Amino acid sequence: MRFRAKIVDLACLNHFSRVVNTIARLARTCTLRLTVSKLYFILSDKVANGGVSMWCELCQGNFFDEFQMEGVAAEHNEIYLELVPENLSRALKTAQNAKAVKIKLTNKHCPCLRVAVELPSLSSSSRTVTHDIPVGVIPRRLWNDFREPSVPDFDVSIYLPVLKTMKSVVERMKNLSNVIVIEANLNGEMNLKIETDLVSVTTHFKDLGNPPWASEDGCQSSAQGRDLESMAEARIDIKKLQQLLAGQQVNPTKALCNIVSKRIVHFILLHEDVSLQYFIPALA
Amino acid sequence: LSRIGDELYLEPTESGLSLRAVNSSRSAFASFLFAPLFFQLYEPGGPAPDTERFRCKVHMKSFLGIFRSLPSLEKSVGKCLILLKPRASRLVLQLHCKYGVTKTHNLAFQECERLQAVFDTRSCSSRLCAPARVLADAVVHFPLTLAEVTLGTGPGGKISLRNYMEDEAEPSKTMMTELCLAEDEFQSVAVSPGSRITFCLKEFRGLLTFAEASNLPLTIHFDEPGRPVVFTLDDTVLEVHLVLATLSDLESDSQPAPTNGVSHLPAPPDDFADDLESYMAALETSTYEGATGRPPSPTFPLHSPRTGQSDPEEGEEDEDGAVPGTPPHKKFRSLFFGSVLTPGGPGLAPTQEVLAEDSDGE
């Protein structure tokens, strides 16, 4: 089981750093899954996480100039690692003008991801900074815990408003309440509501548009035949929503959410080469 | 100086005005000596040539408060006069500003013994000199909350800076960062092979900020672990010394480090370490405790508050700010402080670890 990768292009490095920073804001520890063509940052829905789960997928070719991966076995050519994304974020933080960044899986005293940053210096040889990030290797028998979550049978699917606006609204609401209600309908309307003993605040968004979901067998989900004006809603922990919105460092190409009434909200944020799915369960 | 201690010691001497500070655990000391040429007027005072020079200390915060906003000071202040009035027990700072405005600050002071850490840079076996910029750039890779770093010779004849892991920290859970600087990044390198010292970052960072701002090269003098490390900045009108205690006990050093005495090791071939086949085999066959049966997860280490001893003489608690300073860790040897007393006073052996400030004991 080996892994070696190298980034030489600064734009790719910054892009990768941004992705890692976003992940670091969403999860304290998560699973990094490496395959021949892709990297995944996965958080499965354990009670400890408050029931949220995350699935982030990147094509390695868009970031790495070199990428060699040998999985645990020929027929299971993948590697699953548990790590603290904040460590990776920190290691990449001071690599902003690096000549090259190499990432390697090593096992000197314990399994580590070794991030070696080669920095320009005034002297003849470059300066190198090495960060050894301890990781946990996840054995094959546990890989089932990390399967890609399926798109839930949602009631309403709607494009999100401009994330910056949504973020500032949610941040202000966070000061007033711990719980927020997201409701939306198939008419492109979304409301964010909080209600406390003293005050209730609702922000209305309209003309957001609803993404067309074509399902494989031709028949729609429970969204079919639904009254356009009827709102599907879910009460969720406002902090989780705020974390998701605050973690976005770049505006996504597409941002939408699927609401299963009173059950779960499924957010999908798509960039050119990264996709992020985030599930926030509804509170009782 | 305020990064080190809460009290500012002022000592006018023939060779200039010395400002000093020491931390509560006596493990960090700094002195700034401003030569007479630095000032427009410098009168160390004292009517007779061999009267004991007057020394005092003031509260750091009070002193700093006078110089609070540098940009506005630079614009409005023409002259600054510092006067020591022993009989009035006041240190007078007078700022002569624009438009005829004069701000006079009278600070209460305490008489004190001479604060002097015992050190000798000439007896240090190793010395490094580098532009402050190089060292500042090096230190930036370490998190602000990191307490200690280890400086020493690294693989390939380079100088390495590494975060120090406390004994209590588990290596499998802590992120390790190492920075290697080539010898030619330094202005001069004279280190004994295999030498390594561990010291606190906080005060060092403070000095680096000053050094960078004044564009002076920084010289690091060090010796064996346990003996203090001395950082110096030299200029025609200013001489700066920062003395930090270093960790003395290296036996329990849990870091993977090159063995002492071998400094020019090539980077060890680590291809074998990159193949985790044997690790995987062990993983698949062993059994684990716990519901999920996963290997222990690395968690982001929380910096645990220091449980060092507080200085018994002072009876103060170590301030537990967000960033720990050089702690009263039992493994850090406190710096030796000499106590220069007038004859007839109580004799203190120079190797005493305590600075006795007995303002009313003479």
C-alpha cells in the first residue's frame, strides 16, 4: 500500500488548499479515500457528528502533477485513511509560494501523511518544510461504512440563493436562535425562519429556480405531482448550516439543496472539479 | 520586553541606558542597551563619579501606555525626555509635542537590585548568524500556540527547526513539523555536530519581530542542552541580548532524531517506510477494542495547560495566556542570576536561582 503525489502548479496548490480548508471547517476528523483517479473526503453520519455527513469528491488529475497509488490489494485498489483535516490545512497554509509540494504515505513510527514543501530561498538549495500528519489506516473490512450516500427521496429540490447573502442572513440569525427552519417549494421560493420567545425572523428568497432531476427509470420521486406552492420544511441546527456556508471560500458553479420534509436537508455544492455533498438531519 | 515580563528594569550606566526584563519563572531574560550616542542628551547622573548608579523598575504596562500609539507619536512628538527623580520617587517621562503641548507622565518606581542573568556568549560552543528575515520566515511555519521548538543540526548538514513534543504527547496523535535551512542561508555557521537545544518560541518570536523591524542580523549562541541560549542583535547604538533557558533532559526525547555526534547523515532512505504492506497485514489480522474496531484516531492535540511549579519565592501563578511563555517546567533549568550588592548587604552566592529584590532590607 503506497501513496505518493506531487503538486507543482501554484494555482492547483491554492485550489487544493482551499478545498482542504473547507473540509477542515466542516469536520474535525474525517476519512480520506484514495483511488486511482479520485480523492474523497468522507464524513459518515455518526451520532458524534450530530448526524451530519459529508461526501466530497475531487478528480486527482485536476490538482496533482504526479499521483501514484497502490491500494491494499489488486482487487481493492484503494486506500482509506482517517485524519484530522485541520492538520493538512495547516501544513498547506504556509506553502503559498512553494516550488513543489509532495505528499507521501509513510510509516516510520506510525502511519503518517508526510507533506514536504519545497520553498524558494535566497541560497543555492531550497528550504524544505516537512509536516508529518498522523493518520489512521482503515482496514478493508470497515470500508462499507464509507459508501457514497444516495440522493434521498426528496420533496423539494431548489437552487440556493447567492451563498454570500445566505451566509450573512444565517450568521445574524445564529445570534438569536439555535434552530433554523429551511423551507422551500417547487416554485423557486425559499424561506429561512427562526422563532424564539421574543422574536421571529423570516427571510424570503424567490425566483431561485428548481433543478430538473431526471430519474433513471423515468418516474419522478415524491416531488412528482406536488403542489408548486406547497413548502417542504426541515428544522435544523443553525450552527451546522452556518459552518457549511462559512466554509465556502469560492462561489460554487452550482449550489442546491434537496429537502425531505421533517427529515433531512441534502446540500450539493458543485465546482468545476470538486463536488461537495453535505447532509444535515432535521431536529426532532 | 513586555513579552517577557511585567516589570521594566531601567539601569543608567556609563555605556548607556539599559532596559531589562525577566519572566516570573526566571527562564527568560532580555536586555536592551542604548548607547549614549542613541540619545540627543545622555546624563547617567549621580553627582560623584563613584556613587552607586540608581536603578529602578516600573510597571511595564504603565510605561508602555505612554507610548501607546506609535503612528500618532511619530507625527506629534518632537522630543521625549526621561528623568529619574529619586527623591520624589518618580520616573518622569515628558513628551514634547507639536503646538507647544507637553505631556508629562510621572511613573512610580521601585528601587531594585541589578538584574543580570549570568551568561557568556564566548563560552558557547555553537553559533549561528542569520538575517532576521530568514528566521522569521522559518518560524512562521509553526503554529502560534506551539510552546517549544528544537533547533539543531539536521540531516545533510542543514540546520533544522522542529516542534518539540512534550513527553505526555503521543507521537501517533501529534503533527510534527520540521524546517531545514541550508548553511548558506546563514551569514555564519559554527555549530558542533549533533548539537540540539529546545527553547520556548514565544519570547523568541518577540525578538524576531523587533529584529525584522530594525533590519538587524540575529546571532544565536548555544551550547549543551540545559545551558541557556543567547540571542543577540548588534548595532552601533544598540546591543540586545535575549537569554532563554533550554530543556536540559534529553533522555526522554521521544522524537525521531539523528543520533548525537552524527551530523552529516544523508536523508535516510525511507522507501521501505512508504510501503505499508506489513502494517496492513497486522491491521487485518489483529483484533480491536471498541464498537467500530477502528484503529485509534489521531485527534487534534489540545494544548494542555502547564502544570509546572510556580516560583516558590514569588508565589505568583504563571499567567496562563493563550500562548505559553517559557514555562516553569521542572526540566527547564532557571537561568542563574547574579546579584550585585553593595558591600555590607546580605551575601548571596552568585549561583542562587533567585533574584532577591529587597527594597527595604538594606
